[in-house]
Amino acid sequence: MFQNKKSILFITKSKITVSNVTIGDNPTEKIIGQFDWTPSTLDNVLLRIKRISNDIVRILLSEEFVYVVNVSLPSNLIVTKDVVRQKAQQLIPENLKETVWDFKEIVNPLPYSSKQPIIPIQVVAVVKTLFETLSKSIANAELRVEAIEPLSYALARYTKKQNQSFLFVYIYRIAGETLLTLAQNETVLTTQRINTLTPTNINQFIAFVKETFLVEPKNIVFCGNTKNIDLKQYENPNFKVEIQNINPAISLAYKEDIKGKDEDVLNLQLLKVFQKNTKIQDLPKQVSSNASKKYTKAPTSNHFPKIIIVIIFLIMLGGIGAILMYNKNILPKNKPTPTPTPIQVLSPTPLITPITEIYLSKYTITILNGTGREGEATKLEALLIDNGFNVVKTGNADNFNYEKTQLRFKEKVQDEAKLPLDKLIKTLYDFSVGTKLEDEYESDILIIVGKSIKE
């Protein structure tokens, strides 16, 4: 079989891994470079990458750069980008009019229950502050970008035609973090980043998705940097645990939905560069762009030999043919997409809009120790931070006579943040929700730890 190579840039907040993926009967990835980067060094890093990679690259973004959510629309509604934007804006804190985002209708069956037929849609948006820096440096390096997608979406591609849920535990090769991704039928249901991988964290995530989404994955797939994973720690009679060579770079190399209607493809574009006192300057055209190229006008003369005109015309025709052949080769149409080992099919369960990690870090939390026992606030702080919450302050309460742990929320805190917080708290403490927190209070959520602790 004819084989192609794709250059993949896997970008996290501090590292860029460059690899060449050979696609064919036995797809392989060869890492050809790893670079540290900061906003001040990114231009030079991308220039170095351009020298060692192919002319055209695909970009894989860590979840720090993106929000991945699902929304549901009534089936009788005409799906337009504006309609999807208004719905998705309720879940995504970024202003979608100012950042890059895209959507795709979920055509494969997913677990759901609804009295009225719905149109489920996957939405991906970028964090503008991070992605704008990246986009500007790509423009400066004149890199040609063919496709951009988040890590979780590349993992979800391995569930193609799998009508059951998979929990992917992806361990970053360098950063030391772990991404938990629940996916089904190429769709991300929910994700969570954790700093420390433990059986407790896995079990808490499974309990959360089971209670929140009524979905229980029966197959847990560890992938990425699995060399230090001891599967015996994660053995459980309720699900199968295994290590698989699930490679998101290879998955992205097989991405085919690059061009087409909004509702059919999900492919992020680069942000435009805004410059002071000038009009918007587009970044280098992506391979998928249909924008026309600008050519320098050739000088004309009545004495210009006709034979030269004919030669130029033939050269242009040959160039167009070469471009068409090139595009045909770099965009394989019928390549097999690797999929995990099938698992037992679950019973149909409701599809609920996923709660992504954006809600966990959106609100600030203060933890006060009301037990009199040293370290209780710190212990809870570690648990919440490991699960993606934003703890900004710990200390002692006004007294040490609190029996039950108390949770107080400002009015603006949404249930999408309250529910996972409640589930974590109740694993350690008996608790109750107190009166509404005043708007003037320094944090959005106040937790006072009480003496009633679960063993």
C-alpha cells in the first residue's frame, strides 16, 4: 500500500512534540523533536520546527487550549452556526464572537432520552489568550496548517462505530499530567485533567459520570506514557482494565473531516492577527482554505513572444495537476481508523450535556478549617485541586465547633460546578448547603470543614 507521512505538532502549555506519522497498513509515529516554549521563544521554536517537519502540519492541542461541550437543539430547528453559537455560549466562558470555534452534528447513535427528538451537536472552542499567541507565531513562521483538533477529540476517534463508552486515561509523555476522557462513537462526553493519577481519582471520575450522565464505562484504556502503570492497582470486577497503544498523533493523521459543511466536519482554524492601526491581517492560508491566491502581475508587451506565453500556460497547467495529485495523496479517503477492542454493549442511557473541566476552575474557592484538627483544610484543598477546582485560600474558621461541613455559594455559581463539588465533598464529609454567600465575599464558594468525617 502507498504510504504517506504526516507531520504532527502536539502542543501543551510548555512543550511541543514534533513527530512524523507514517500512515498505511501499519501506522507508526517517529518523534523527531521536542521543544520547551514560552510566548517569547515560540517564534524561534516554530522556525526550528519548520526546518525539520513537512511543509504542511497538523496540530494536536492539549485540553488547556480548548473547551469541548455538547449541546442539544430541537429537531425541527434549522441548524446554523449562529444558533449553535447562542446555545454553546451558555456553557463556554469565552466570547465565541471573538475566538475560534467549530461544531459538528453527532450522527452516530448516542445514549439519550428525550420526549422530543433532538439534534445533538459537539462544539469545540479555543481559549483565546493561549491560542492567539500560538496563531501569531504560526503566522510569523509561515507554517502551513492543515488541521487542528484537541487531544480528547483525537482519542475519541478510536471509538468510531463503538456504541459503548470508553474511559481513556491518557498520561502525558512529558508534562506529568493525566487526561481522563469519556468518549463514545467519536464523541467526547466529558473530560477531566488531574495532576496525580491514583485509583481513587479514577473511581471518583467513574462514580461522577455514572451519577451525572448515567453512563458507566466497562473498559478503561490506559495510554500515552504507561511505562510506570501497574494495572493491578486498578483491577476491578466491574470493568476491564488494559493498556493499549492508543496514539492521538496517529489518530490525527487519519483525520478526514477537514473540508465540508459546518455540520459535517469539525476542524479549528487559526485566529486572525489584530494589529494596531491596521486592518485585520489573515494568517497564512490553511490547506483547506478556498481563498484565492494573489499573484504578481507579469509585464506585458506587444513584442512578447507568443511561444513564451504558451510555455507559461503549460507550466501552470502542470502545476495545477501536481497540486491536485498532491492533495489527493495527503487526504486519503479510505484509510482504516484504528479502534480499541470492542466491549460489552451497554443499555441505552440518557445523553446529558457534558460537564467539562471549565466549570471546575471557573469559580474561586476558600476552605476554612472548623474542626480544630490540624491539616483538614489542606487535605481538602489537595483533593479539590487534583480534581480541577480553583482553591485560592485556606485557613481557620471563626470557631472549631462545626459538626457538619458547610458549603455556601454565591448566586452566580451554576449547578454544573455545584454537582461535582458536592460529590467530592461527600466522599470525605457529612455536609449541608448553607445560606447564599454574599456577593462581596472574596471567593465564589466557601467551604467550612466540619468534625463529621467519613472513614
